[in-house]
Amino acid sequence: MKKSFRFAAGIVIPRPEGIHEAYSVKWRDAGHYVFTVNVSTERIPEVFAALVAQIPEPGYLLLEVGTHKDEENKLRRKDTDPYHKDVHYLDGIGKKEALAVFREYESLLVNDGGVNFGFGSHGKMDEVFVGPYKILYVYAAEKESFETALTDLGFSEEPIVRTVWDTFTPSSPGQRQVLTDAPVTIWDMIEKLKEKGLRFAERRED
């Protein structure tokens, strides 16, 4: 019997039918592979760690959080204006240090709908990124080690994996929610990590 797919506490998927663990991989003309991976929430820590293990060091920890509402109120003049996200990096670190940060804030990173995170190499294209709705992406110059890691974790490859993005409609969109009642919020996390060298890089449209 196939196990049910679990979603993070901070995301709402109105029509989750057909979403299951699997991955697809495509070559991009920019010169790298892109993996798209559906990961059930309880397995994100295991899968993230296994894929980070394939990334050459030194690297960087990447954190994206929704721009605070006080700033958004200044940026958005009308309802149709886009929302924004703030991008932060902790540079020049190894996999061990990156995973230590991840484990310190694991519950928040895995469950909060307002944060995306990843680890990438300074020397190569390779990056593992847990993006919106906790879909996992891998950007890689070579695909073999990542394919092996995913196979060892029990994932099957599909030509085009069905993600939650394929389930959304204008009348039933997904929702990403910030866990404002968490003991440590995503903005608290950012402030604490600044003490370890986390730097603000840019503000982007979300």
C-alpha cells in the first residue's frame, strides 16, 4: 500500500490528489541539469542532507523569507503589485556547518510556508534548494551522484513529475503561511543567524 504524502504545516493544498514522491530531471540550455523532487514533509530532513552531501565545498547557505509586512506596505501601492522576498546568504561554509544550522531550525525550515532554503557550491553550479510549497530542486552540472542518492532514498524518476503547482486553479489556489505563533519565527531566525555572518543579498519579487 502506497503511503500518504504529507504537506508542511504552513502550506495549504486544496486538491492534493495525485501528488506523490518522485522526481524528474531535465537538461537546460544554460548548461546544467534541473531536478524537481516531490518530498513528503517528514522526509525533507533526510533527503536534504543526502543531497547536500553531493555538493562540493566550500559553499553557501541560502535563505529566502517573505519581506516583512511593514516593508511590503511601503513597496506595494496597489493590490495587483507583486509581493517580495528577501534573499540572504551565509558564505564560505562547509556541509557540516550548513547542516548544523538546518538542524537547529529544522522544524521551522521544514514547516513554515514563508521560507525557502538551500545549500550550494561556490566552485560549481551545484545547489540543493527547497522552494515554495517545499518542492525540492537540484541544479547540477552533472546528474549522476544526485540520481544515485535519490534512488538510494527510494525515489523513482518520472518524465514529468506532477507537483502541487499543477493542481492550482484560480478558484482553488495554494496558500503559503508564515508560522507567526512559532517559538522562533523566520524573522527571529534571520536575526540570530546574522550573528554568524548571514548577509542580506537582495530583495526580489516573489
